[in-house]
Amino acid sequence: MIDFTSIEYLKNGNERQIAAYDSIQKLGLLKKLKPFDPILVGTIPIQVDIEESDLDIVCCVANNAHFRQLMEDFGEYKGFQLREVFINEVQSIIVNFVSDGFEFEIFGQNIPSEQQNAFKHMVIEHLILEAQGAEFREQVIKLKRQGYKTEPAFAKLLGLKGDPYVAMLEVIP
């Protein structure tokens, strides 16, 4: 199993993963976010990304003011946006910006990073991909190119019913 809590695995990945690693390192992003236990999640780590896929980083944020202040450092980047929303009744901070051809989305909640749904989804999806093989991976990518989000694509291929974001948390590969 890949240690997704570190981005070192990206250095030996595909071209897009190597570019993502370089971009993250160039920004010093994980060093800046270290107090918030950052973890790269999403489609690029598990190689089901498409051209429009962004780099998603989840963080455990107990002090919203400190996190917001740190995120303002990225205010000069193209597309910078910082917003606070409630997701599943949990206060969340979402920061978006573009650098090195990648859109970044930094997501903070006062939940340990490894317990956030985005991390759990990625680990489950990785295990499914390992079990199902290359053809399944290509089917996920094909659905994503047709407009499906990742969890709905997996749910469709696995025949899961109901809310795909909830259903994926119940899958044991």
C-alpha cells in the first residue's frame, strides 16, 4: 500500500504525478501547511485524473484565523479564492489558486486529515483499482471524461445505489 501521507511516491509516478510533485515542492506548500497535517488526495495520486483534474490537499484546521492568514500568502496567484462553507455540518475553509499549470484546492476542516472523507475515498478507490485492474481504471477515466465526478464514476461501475459519496465509504475492497 502506498503511504499517501507523504508525496514521495509521486517522484516515481507517471508524468503528471512527477509534475505535481515538482509544483508542490516549488511552492513549498507542504512545508507551509505542515502545522495542519496536509495530505494530497484526489485523482492524481491514484492515477484516475483527467486533463482538468486539480491537486486537492486536505488539512486539519483547529485555528481558522491562523489558517486563513497563511492562505492569504497565495493571494497573488491566478484564480485565488478563499471561502468558508459548511460541509456535512462541519465548518470548512476552501482555498483555490492556480500555479504551474495546476489548479490547487486546499481544504481545511477541524477533523484529522486521515479521517476526512476525501482521504478515505481515495484510499478505498486505490484499493478497488488495485483489485480491479487496468481496464476498470480506464472505465473510471472514461466516465470522468464524460463529466462524472470520481465517486459517482466508481459507484456506477460498482453498481452502488444511493448517494455515491456515502456508498463509497461503505465499500470494503
